Amino acid sequence: MSIILGLESSCDDSAAALVTSDRRIQAQTVVGQAQAHQPYGGVVPEIAARAHVEILPALIEQVLNEARMSIGEVDAVAATAGPGLIGGVMVALLAGKGLALAAGKPLIAVNHLEGHALSPRLADPDLDFPYMLLLVSGGHCQLLEVRGVGDYSRLATTIDDAAGEAFDKAAKLLGLGYPGGPAIEELAEGGDAGAVPLPRPLVGSNEPHFSFAGLKSAVQRAVASGEYRREDIAAAFQQAVVDCLVDRTRLALESSEAPALVIAGGVAANDAIRAALADLAARESRRFSVPPGWLCTDNAAMIAWAGAERFAAGLCDDLDVPARARWPLDFSAEKVRGAGIKA
Ligand code: KG4
Ligand code: ZN
């Protein structure tokens, strides 16, 4: 049994966690910065980086205290090394390097996307490789076949916006705060999804990818028309995203024998999306797994867990490992039209 300290600061959440190789979360804490970014309607990279510098050290102290441990008792330090906002990424990575150096512990540089990709295995001990993963977050929307630790094959990605980005932009158009996903989900509860006609980009297409830009523009027109209730627009938007995710995932499953369908990333916290993908898995005779909501949105338990999986595989890093703004899970995946800016 090993115990890993995980550190995360790649976007607007500062987080630290202690997780064991037998899936016990000894302590974990996340401090979000939503309020600091709220006036801007999105994450301001420099504000985020400065806040991580101020917040992260206290979180490290807090999890060690909660677990009644000293840094000398952990087996390795795992820190997110990308992809993300580079100023923020550097904070956890450098904190991790400093701790590893001072305590003489191995450092594990974790790809944030691998943190999301492996997080379902922390919550679900029976989830074995391979599995089909729908990774839906603020920066990414991908379908990946997860074959093992560090072994990913990307089947689809977005040609424009990520799923979470679409929620955030639609929320802004509806005058809701940031992050938009939870706000839209709440507003949609009182709405009628059938009351507003919205497109389902790429649904039915043989092209494997996702697209959400046209949906956002349609929301913009629906809001501007003044014809619809805000809760109906929110419900219709959420249903359109659900339909896109289900259709694209169904297509990917056609070319995969993976016995399980898994969703992860912040957008996987959405109950309508969880329910629709669970239905799809049942129809396609695949096992379904999704982590609890708190493990879907950014946290350090998933970074510690990815660290534990990499540590068990002997995958540690040197102290000169770089911070990366872009870091795809599947380097061999072709760039797709319009997606050059995504990791
Ligand atoms: O994984 P995450 O916390 O950070 C990134 O790595 O990007 O994902 C954040 C994204 C945001 O776009 C947020 O609006 C979305 O996840 N999100 C949701 C929900 N909770 C968070 N989207 C839809 N429904 C939710 N309940
Ligand atoms: Zn994330």
C-alpha cells in the first residue's frame, strides 16, 4: 500500500489530497475561485495563478494535518503538470517539485486529463481496462478508448467548443453566473425542453466529432428574439447537449468492443447527462460507470489517484519535467478541423 499526495492548480480550483493505492481518500480539499472570476464571466489566467500561489500551501498543510501525517510519510508527490493555464499549472508543479526535493520523495507529473480519465477507477474498484471514456470538461470534449495507464486512443474531439465551454457561454447569454454548467442545470429544472427549437450539430453524421458552436449561436438568437422563457431555453439547450453527447458516443461504441462506458470531467456532474449516458450504456449492453459529482469537477484526489496508478507502474518523473499548456493524451491523434487550439 502506498500513499500519494496530489496537487492541482491548472484552472480555477486549488486542491490538495492524500489518496492510498487501495482507494482510500485520507483527506482532500478544493478551494474554487468562482467569486474572483465572476465579474469577468470566465477565468482570468493571471488572477487564477496569483490565487493559487496564495491558497495552495495552506491546503497542503490542511490535508497533511487531517491525515495526521508528515510529508516524510507519503510515498510520492503527484502534481498536475498540464494541460491548462500555464501560470496556474506552474504553481502546483513547482510546489510538488519543492516537496519532492525537500523530502527526498519521487515526483509524478500528472496529465490533468489523465486525472479525469482514471478518476472513475478511484470510485469504482471493479472498473477494469479497457473502457470507452466520454471526457467532458471546460476545456475538452473527447471520446477515448482507455486501454491502460498512459495508453489512450482518441476517437473523437470537438471541432470548436468544449461541452463545458458551451454550458458556460450559454449561461452567460442567459445572464447566469460562472461556472455556467450548474446554473443551467438548476434553471433547466423548471423549463420545457420542447418549447425552444435548437439544433443538434453533427447528430447523425458519420464524422465522429463534436460541435457546439452552432448551438451557442442558436441560443443567442433565441435569447435575442425575446420569444422564450429563460428556463425553457436552458432546458432546451441542456437537452440538445445531451442528444449530441449520446449520438456521438453511440457512434464511437460501434467501433469499440470495450465492455464499459465511462464519463468523467466537470460536465459529467450533470444529472441529465449522467442519466442519458447510463441509458445508452444499457441499450448497448455495456457496463456504466461515473464518479460522484465532486470527483468529476476539478479536484486533487483524481490527481493523487492518477499518481498512485503511475507510481504502481513505475512511472515517476525527473525534477526537470516541464509544465505544459497543451498535452494531449493521445499524441498520435490527428488534428481535426478547427480543433488546433485544443490539447
Ligand atoms: O473538469 P472541470 O472542473 O474543469 C476543467 O478541467 O475544465 O470542468 C469545468 C466545466 C465548466 O465548464 C462547468 O460549467 C462544467 O464543467 N460543469 C457542468 C456542471 N458542473 C460543472 N456542466 C454541466 N452541468 C453541471 N452540473
Ligand atoms: Zn478538469
